[in-house]
Amino acid sequence: MINFRRSTAVLLGLLATTALAGPAQADEEPAPEPPRVELVLDVSGSMRAADIDGRTRIAVAQQAFNDVVDALPQETQLGIRVLGATYRGKDKKVGCQDTQQIVPVGPVDRSAAKAAVATLRPTGFTPVGLALRSAAQDLGTGATTRRIVLITDGEDTCAPPDPCEVARELAAQGTSLVVDTLGLAPDEKVRRQLLCIANATGGTYTAAQSAEELTDRIKQLVERAGDTHTRAPTVVGGTNACDSAPLLAPGVYADREAFSEHRYYRVPIRPGQELRASVSMALDRAVNRDYGVLLRATAADGRELVRGADAGSGRADVLSAGLRWSATADDDEDAAETEESAAPVVEPTTVCLVVSNSFAPRPGTAANPGMPVELTIDVVAAAPAPDGPDLGRGWVLLALLTVAGLITGLLAGLLTRWWVATWREN
């Protein structure tokens, strides 16, 4: 009997422990992915030029890399890839395949990373496009944003693949990849190419004219990777009609839109809720002047509810538009029916968001993939509409002011009449 009671107590204890531990384990969230960054360094022959603070470009880049590795946040996973670093011959076909990953993406062995960079000597061609494509593969895929930092002093000498087209290709794949570019030479053609690469992926372009500028900028970009890597937009595909558009919840979404296209998305809004939406489109290629972006909210039958627009003339890199719309209350008949119902069910109103643009490509500009679109959607409690203008107690004040005005006017008239009469007598 005692053994039975003890067994029962043990069994109940195990069941209680399992019941308590079960929910805790179920509520555990997977550990977040760490920031992942790859530095891509141009080691082509032009990096021998000694025009940055009296030092060669490669020496300045090596010093910057060492400083960055020393200051690297502990949680950041870093990789290093080079291009034009090994082939010394003149066969362009062979030289344009010259890109290697010298430090794999992962927790960094600082001594090994600095030793690998210290042995680099300027050598060959500049296959930027191939290096970018390989760097994207190095970083892998996942739910969070990866970052590539490209440091180069010249344009790609091996196209195809064209580096700008590679950047658009990577962005169109929805790989949550950002490419930041750093230019070491004051060359307009290089600047345009690096700016195109950065714009295509939502990155930045910076011209570094000193060792200090280069070091500071790389550190900023690596630190930024730690701040932004968990905020990757969800890739979504808009359609050309409302009834087939994807149904979106509050969040941030990325898409691509062709020139002069209309793309539809749907958002359910319940009575008492307010839709807040904004859209941004990046100009990642040459377009004609005078363009605009239009964001509209329409009913399912096509009636326009509200719109927001933005226009540009060639001076902006990004155009944005936004709107707000609240679901209206049910009419009296619907309200009466709801009161009579024991368990009322309020169906949400489906609002169609329509993103349109009036971009037109310049001659020779590639039309595919479409322009980058970022759509932000939020649904919040609707703010009460302000009441109509009402004076309330102001009516009393208005009456007092009227009487005071009449008295003041009467007194002013009497005084003026007295003054005129006195002036004539004298």
C-alpha cells in the first residue's frame, strides 16, 4: 500500500512537472540569427596607385581592414572576399574568374583575418560582378538581411556579368541583401557604377579620399549591419487586379514594379480601425525627368477612398507617398440588426492598395527587373473625427463683444461730434 502511494505520488509529480515544463518549452523562441557581413576588396593592379595620403590604395585598405577587425562587435559574423588577387597573367578570360573568399563568413579569428589581408598584393583584373554574385552565395540565405561592403578603385573590367545588373538580379531574388559601395578613386564613371550597385539593393555609396574616411565608413557599415539585419521586409508579389491581389497583414513588404505599372494589394480593415500605408520607390537606374508615385486606397468595386502622391524631377533617389483611411461605422439598419443578434459577427472591409508610377526609362535602360518598391502597412484604432465648429459658450462672448462694439462706436461718435462743435466755436 505504501509503495502504491509512493508510486502514485511520483507519477503525479512527473505529470505536474511535464505540465509546467511543456508550455515553457513551447514558448521558447529560436535564437535570432547574428548579423552577417562580407567585405569584398578589389586587389586589381590599379590598387598600386600611391594617391591616398601618399600611400598606395591597397596599403590604406589593409590598414582599414585591420582597424575594422579589431573593433568588430562580438556577435557579428564576418567574411572577406577578394578579386583580382592571384592571377598575374594577361589572359582576360582567366583573369576575370579571379575571385576568392579568404576568410569564411562566421565568428572571426582576428589574427588569422589580419594575416590573410596583409599578404595581398595588387595583381590582376576587376571582376566586380562575379565577386558580388559569389559574395551573395557566401552569405547564404535566411530571414534576416545580409550586408556586402564593396571597396574598389575602378569599374568592372570583365563584364559580363555587369555588376549593376548583378545587383538588380540579387535584389529581385528577394535575398534580403544590401550592398554598400566605397570608391577609392575620384572617377565619375566609377562613381556612377558604384551608385547604381548601391541603389539597386538599398545600400549606400561613399567616396573615401583618406585612410581615416575609409576606416570610419567601414566601421559604420559593419555596426549598421547589427542594427538593421533583423528588419528585412517580406517579399510579396502584387497583381494587376484587386480580386487576385495578396492579402497583407501589418508589416513591411518588398516588391518590384515595372515602368508605368499598377500593382494591387489587399488589406482587411474592421470598423473602428484605421489603415496607415506608405510606399517608397527607389530610382535604381536612369529614368526620364518628371515622374511620380501614386498610392491609392480603393474599395473592392474600384471606388477610390483616398490617395497620396509624390512627384520628382530628377533630383531625388527615392520617392515616397502615404495615406490614412478609417473604416466607417455601419448604417442604422446594420446597427439595429447587430443589436438584435446574440453573437454579432462584423466582417472586415477589404481595402485595395494600388501602387502606380509614371517612370519612363531613358534609351538603353533595362526594363527588367522592375523598380524596387517598399510598402509599409499598419492598422491601428481609428482616431475619433473632430466635431464640427461650435461656439458653445462663445455665443455669450460674441454678444458681449457686439454690445461693447456698439457702445464704443456710440461714444466715439458723440466725442467726435462734441470736438467738431467746439473746434468751430473757437
